[in-house]
Amino acid sequence: MRSTGHDQAKKKDIWQKLHIDLPLLVGILCLMILGLFVVYSAGGQNADLVVRQGIRLGIALVVMFFVAQIPPRYYLKWAVPMFVVGLGMLVAVLLVGTMGKGAQRWLNLGFMQFQPSEVMKLIVPITVAWFISQHDLPAKLGNILIAFILVLIPTLLIAKQPDLGTSLLIASSGLFVIFLAGASWKLIGTCVGLASAFTPVFWMFLMKDYQKQRVLTFLNPEQDPLGSGYHIIQSKIAIGSGGLNGKGWLQGTQSQLEFLPERHTDFIFAVFSEEFGLVGVSLLLITYLAIVMRGLWIAVNAQQAFAKLLAGSITLTFFVYVFVNIGMVSGLLPVVGVPLPLVSYGGTSMVTLMAGFGMLMAIGTHRRFIAQ
Amino acid sequence: MAPIKRVSIRNHTAEANLFARRTFIAFIGVVVMLLILFSNVYNLEVNSFEKYQTRSNSNRIKLLPVAPNRGQIYDRNGVLLAENKPIYSLEVIPEQVEDLDTTIAEVSDLLGISKEKQEKFFKATKGKRRFKPLELHSRLSDQQVALFSVNQHKYPGLFIDARLKRYYPFGDLTTHNLGYVARINRKDANKLEEQGKTENYAATREIGKLGLERYYEDILHGTIGHQEVEINNQGRIIRTLDFTPPTPGKDLTLTLDIELQMIAKRALSGKRGAVVAIDPRDGGVLAMYSNPSYDGNLFVHGISSKNYKKLLSSKDLPLINRTVQGYPPASTIKPFIALTGLDKGVITKESKVYDPGFFQIPKVEKKYKDMRKGGHGWISLTRAVEKSCNVYFYNLAYKLGIDNISDMMDKFGFGEYTGIDIHEESRGILPSVGWKRARFNQPWYTGETISVGIGQSYWTVTPLQLAQATSILVNKGEVKTPHMLKATSQTTYVQADDKNIVKVQAQPYEIEEHPPIQLTEQSNWQIVLDAMHSTVQKQGATGHNAFKGHQYDAAGKTGSAQVARLAKDEKYDASKIQENKRDNAMFISFAPFDKPEIVVAVAIENVAQGGGATNAAPVARQIMDQYFGNRVIKSEYSSTMHPVHNEHFSESASHTGAH
């Protein structure tokens, strides 16, 4: 007994030295492996697609590993310069960025294409957490207002590209920090009230036509079943026809016969539900919940306010991905380009996401060094 | 380093507690939102499962209708008259072709497809449904099919589609009998809808428009089959889930003899006219040909407006089926008038009438002239038929009165549909007091009865009616509806070791029997038949010349119908009169005399010279020659043939309307 206890402790030490949080890693790997199977089915049983996704996942894991090695205190040092550079790049994107899919999101660096909004997903919570942790918690109203502005600027710049999904994620990552920092309920109530009041203005002046169309389609998809409502109708048919146990892996007619659009990317949840049913969906949701719980556990146990705020924000933002994607695919939310994290086929956001998990692991494993 | 200092004096426990509370609230939020997601998916996958399963299936499963093969049509000897021939067309799915312009240009070069067709194709590509094949070329020749098949691998997205199309190998020879099929138009579709047949025609492109194709549409069409297939989002068939084969339409075997039909065409060539030959034993039509005719195949592919205009504007009116078109019967009606006279006791076989060359209604000045100047003198019934003596029949008609005549003629089917199995029949006109009242709202005049006696006045009868009436005559009153259908048969495919085609269930046509015509004296039939017999057999009788040397003991009656009314004392001279006002030539006949097997009626319009004896009777003779071949049937005349009368008959010598 003692020896096994000792072995376990030893094992724990190895992971500790590697700055890997094992429960988190297990959760992540479960989703990744599941994702490979679903991508194979959704991609018309194309092995190439699975290999490419595998390589991408490998790269993301390596990125996570390296980020995990950086002690969180370094973030503090680099927060302000990174934020400033990030804002500069967002402005540059709007001025000289390259177009893709009707939006201006990319910066051509000569040797590679670079998407500044992705990096901002991490820089914004770091910066806001840094700013708020400069002062005692709960944060004072003045500081909260400044924090709001720090969130608002990149959010608006990204919304202008336009990239509604990313700006939504960035806004929530900053707002989570403010919430966790103890913003008063009165203030939160006021903000929600203001936001509701602002909605008509937002609709009339800031949203592009295609974004409005998405919302209208969401409200009544049957209105245009062959046009813009097609995605959501086919997706709901796929999910609904899955039933309790699903049609079986590779047996989903909606996906295999290509009635479902964006099968291996944004709408992969529909493929999964069709083939694995409510049972599969339940297990998937539990896995996501486990990851969120582990992330929040790391946050609560972090020693520093900055680390707590950042870890909490990263975890909750990860959940926003899950909620928005599943909500959109199952018809609860309008269609917004957000992938199902760790499962959807696709690159850039995966790397950012894993870098976030790297930070979470760093916060979880470096705390003892801080304590020492 | 001010920030670090500030951190050191913070209340860490209070901050940690605040953070833990907020984190807990966030966690509750996460759980609530997960429950929302779960309940939404639960609602979709459990509560609405059946609805979405149905929609998923209707997405992927399509029920494709499969058209049944149309029944084929054969003549009485098994010669194929209407078949289904594969037609090959070159189809293109533009979405599957990489470079459409170059591909179409290359293929057109290869197969020799015209610029117009290419342009038409490109026009059609605009605004069509995605992934729906478009026709680049219809009706490829065998050579084109072979050429393309060899090169097909170079042209993805192009393929050859084979379809069955109706084909009538004898062309215009059978059009007035078979009719034709053509594309279902809006009117047909509405009619199908009314009859509740729309579903059965879901995969059918053509429908019988005329003739037997139209009359027996239901029998020929068959029952639709279904193919249940799984399709993808582009409508491409992935696999077949279930197949219910269609039931092919029944084949028709006709009573028609295509060889007799050919003889009829040859005999009528260059003339406008019609021939109807019926087997009096069962009413089966042996030949029924209207000249000129037209090729029904033109309509199967959709006739061009140029060709259609040509048919419509032709002064020979090829679209009209003359076998069922009304003509004045002229003297061919005389045997039937004679029978009426015998039946009513107005005349007997022996009673004679004096013919001074004209007939006058008592106390009326007007003279109804005979064609023979000076008349025939005292003349009996038999001779009156043989020589087609008008005065005899003027007298007879006058004595009978219009009611007696129209009553009897009605029994022979004049003025009524015969009930033959095509819908194009006309009724003709049987003049009667009632008819004239209904038609003109005028009373009947005795003078009109006189003309009715020689088949003029308002009379019109169709060649088919003439043949049918003659058939009733030779059957001594038995009425059998004329028909072209002999039998239907269902071809059934029975799968044994290989595909075995087994033809089963031949169903013979049910002969329609009607109540027979009852005469007061049954022997009267024979008197009239005898008179028709001698009309052909006796030298010097009107029908004799045309049948000189025949060996199957024929009988008949000639007729020449006046088309234009002549002024008083005007002489008829065919060469001096407008072509379309010249006389029509008529002839009815049957053979062999004792046990008739064939009845032939002939009508020829506007003959240049002569009348029924010289124009129509030779046509009937050719038909009968073909029918009997080398058969020799003994005749009571063949051994004791001697000239009885030396008078010379000339039908056009003196013209008063009919003879």
C-alpha cells in the first residue's frame, strides 16, 4: 500500500515536473480522439482528413506543452506590451488585411498568414486580469469601467472585420474576469439592462446584412428552407433522427448522404448526435463539464488573484465555445461561426484553445514554485 | 515596484473567498446552461424523434415511378404493327463537366452536332435545376452511339440515355387504324386527373391520341412500378432499396391483315378514298384504309409546325379518316331499299314496274329521269338491281314512304355509330322526317323520298357503315359490331433459371351480338342477295366487268354518287366539271356467295371518269383477289354462264344522279 502510494506520488511528481495537469489532459485527449472518429465519419470517411486533423492536434498539444512551461508571472510582465501590439495588429488588419470568406481577418506577414484576433483571445483576459489584480478585490467601479474599455476596444475592432464569433468570445473572456473579480450585482444588472436597450441600435447600425439574416433565419428557419434556413433545418433533422441510441458510427444518413452542411467543421455536433444519439450527447456534455470543473478547481486553488482570474476566464470562455456551438447547431442560438472545441475539424482556433489550456496547466503546476 | 507592495498588504483570505463564491456561481451557471443544452437535445431526440426520423427518411428516400412498357400491336398473322424502339439521346449534367464550352465543342465535333443544337443546349443550361441532365442531342444514330461510347471516358458528366419510343414500322399504312401516341399535354393531364389515373401515369411520357392507341389506352398502358432509392443531397441515386416492377401493358392482336391493307393502299394510290373489308362471320375488320394517309411516327416525336401545316393545308385532307367519313351511298343503298320493299309487301320478287325513262309523282309535273334514255321497259327487282334501274327504285321509294325506309335503314345501322373500336367515327346522316325536323325545322317533302330511294338527297353513310350493313345483309339479319381487336395478351416475365419470357393469358375479343333484324318473311333476304350475286356474275350487269374471271363467287352492288347538283337538263361531263365536284364512286361486295367470308366496301371521291363499276369495283376485286389467293370456289354461274341480256350498260351515258 505504501509503495503504491509512494509510486502514485512519484508519478504525480513527474507530471508536476512536466507542468501537465493529468485530469485536464485526459479530458482533452478523450475529446480529441472522439473528434477524430467523428471527423472520419463526417468527412465522407476520408482518411486524409483524419491524418491532417491528427497532425494539427499534435501541434496543438506541443503548443500546450510549451505554454505550460512558462511560469504565469511572465504573463504579468508582458501583458501591457502584448496588448498594445495586439491592438496595433487589429488596426492593421482593418487597414491592410487580406480578405477571406467576406471578412478581413488575416494579416499577411510575408512568410505566413496571421490572424491577430486569435492571439487576442488570450491577450485580452491576461490584460484585464493583470489590470484588475493591481488593486484589491472586489474591484472598484472606476477600475471596472477602465477594464470594460480594455475589453470593448478589441471587441469592436474584431466585430468590424467582421467576425462576430471571435468578438463574442473575446468580450466574454474579459467580462468573465470582471465578474470573477467581484463586480457588484447592481452593476451587472445595470449592464444587462443597458445591453438590452442597446440591442436595437446594434441591430440597426452595427450588424451587417448577412448577420441580420442569420438571426432572422434562427428565429424562423422554415421560412426559407432551401436558402439560409437549410443549415439549421438539416442540422435539427440530423440531431432529432438520431434518437436515443443514434444511427451508429458511419450510419448517419443526414451526414453520409451530405444533406448536412459544414459537417466536419462547425456542424460536427449534429453528425455526432445523429450517429450516437442522446446517450452519446450526454457523455459528451459530461466530459465538457468535467473539463470545466477541473479548470475551475485549478482557478480556485491558484495562489494569486491574477492567476485565479485568468484560469477562471479561460475555463469559462472554453465553455462559451461549447454552449454557443451546441446551442447554434441544435437551433437554440443563431448561426455564429464557432467550432465545437477539440472536436471540430480545423486549425487556428484549436491552437489558441490549447495554448489557453497550457496556461491553465501552468497556473495549476507552477503555484508551488510561487509558494516557495 | 509599487504593485508588489500593494499585493503584500492585501487580505488574501477575503479575496479567495470572494473568488470562490463567484466561481461557484459561474459553475452553477455552467450547469444550468448544460441542462438547457441537454433538454433541448432531449426534446429533439426523444420527444420529436419520430417527426425528425420521418423528415430524415423523406430527405434520403425517393420513390421513383417506373413506367410500364406499352403493349405492342400485331396484325392477325403476328406481324408487328406498333413496337417500342429504344431511342438514344446524349445527356449532359453541366455541374459534372469541368470545362463545359470546350467539352461541348469537342463532342459536337466528334458526333457532328449542329450549331443550332449547341446553342439550344446552352440556352437551356440557364435557370435549370442543379444536377438535372440536359439533352444535347436526341435520336442518336447507331454510329453516333458507338462513336460516343468509345470516347465516353474522356467526357465525365456526359452520358447516353436510352428510352423506349413508340414506332410504327408501316408508317402511313396503319395510321388511321392504330392512330398514334404523343406527349401528354395539359388537356390529357387534366383528363387523367379527372379519371384518377394521374398516379399511374407518373412516369409515362406519351399517351394514345388517336385510333386504337387511344381507344385501348388503358389496356396498352399497363400499371406503373416503383423504385425506392436512397439519394444524396444532389439527388444522385446511391442505392436501390426496393423495387416493385411495373406491369407491362397488354399486347393487342388485331383482326387486320397488313397485306390486305397494303393492297388497299396500292389500289387507292393517287385517289382519295377508303376501303373497308370485314369478315361477316365475326365482325372483324380485315382491312380499313383511307387514302391519302400520313405517317403517325411524325407525331410520336412531336411534329414540327412546318410538317403539321403541310398536313393541314393539303387539299387531299390526309388527316381525315375516310373509312368513317360520310358519303352519299348512291345506288349501293338499292339492295337495302329493295329488302324494305319486300318486307313491307310493296313488291314481290316477280312484280314488275314499267320504266319509260323517267318517274313522275302522280299529278306532279317534275320528271325524275333514269340514266338510260328511253328506260328499261317492264323491269323486275333482280334486273333493277343488276342494272341499277333508278325508276324502279323511285317508284319503290314513293310507294314505301320515308318512314318505312328510315325505320328499316335505322336497323342496318345507318345514321348511327357502328361501335367500332376507334373514337373517330362519324354517324353519317340517315334522312327521316324526324331528322329533317330536328336539323332544319322543316317538313318532309314527298319529292325528297324519291331521291332517298337511290341513295341521294341528304344521305351520307360511311364506308364502314356500308360494310357493316352489307355484313348484316349477308348474315340475314344478324348484327355483329365491327372491331379491329382480335385478342389481348399479357406478357409476363417469369424468373426461372434465366429470365424466361412467358406469354400467358391471351384473351380473345368478345364479339358483341345484337338482336337480329326480323323480317316478315325470312326468304326475302335471299332474294336481295341473289340480285347482288347476279349483279357481279351476269354478263352485262353493272358489277360484272370488274370481276371478270374471278374464281371466288363474289356478289356486289355499284354506285356513283352525284356530288354537285346539276341544273335542269344539264349534262354531266366529268372532264368539264371542277375536280372536287365530280362523282364519287361506291361499291359494296361480298364473297363467297354461299358462305361469305369477306365483305368489302369501297368509296372513291371525285373520279375522273365512270362511276362505281369502273373505279370502285376494281379496288374491291384486288382486295378479294389477295384474300382468296388461289382458292377456287364453285359458283352456280361458272358452269351455266351465258349471256342473258345483250344490252350495253354504260353508267355515265345518261346521268341523273345515281345508278
